[in-house]
Amino acid sequence: QVQLVESGGGLVQAGGSLRLSCAASGSIVSINTNGWYRQAPGKQRELVASILSGLGTNYADSVKGRFTISRDSAKSMWYLQMNNLKPEDTAVYYCNAKSERMGWAYDDWGQGTQVTVSS
């Protein structure tokens, strides 16, 4: 099992920046994808960015050029640097770890952190 804890959310004005962090514990070596998702009120949860081991990064079109995902070499910490934030980025942001253990695929989630961008 992988446990995830996010930090770094908050209130920021449009055009500002925030950095989210995700700390993982447990079966870290089994993680093959580290990601960030978000869910705005009344909308479905959507992928924001992810790092796939050996395959690089992936971003939602809406955040390309503004957000950057990174992680440490041990895959125990990953980050989402968010620049030039827009009101439409307001959402609860969740870190996600996809892993494979004993032949089974797992999706683990953090508790979420609120990001609010004021206009």
C-alpha cells in the first residue's frame, strides 16, 4: 500500500504561483506513475500532469506551458509547480500514485488540497 499526503494549496490571485508537494510512504518502489489530478465543483476529476517511469511527462492541454511536474529520484516526493494561475484552475488537487504489486495494479490517492485562484 502507498500512503500519500499533499501540501501547498491555498488562495492566490490570478497570475500568481503555487507549488504543490506530495509525500509518499509505504510501497514506494512499486510506483510506476506519479501524477496530479484536480476536481472542480460540479466537474469530473481530471488529469493535470503525470510522470511515467521511463516515458516522460504528460500534461493536460489547459496547463501546458504553465505547470511543471517533477519528482525526486526515489519517487517518494513529487511536485506541481503552477505558474500564471487562472481562475479556472480553482479546484481540489489530488496526488496520485499508480503502482503494481504482486501482479495487481493499484491507484492510490492523497486527501486533496484546495487551490483557489481569485480574479
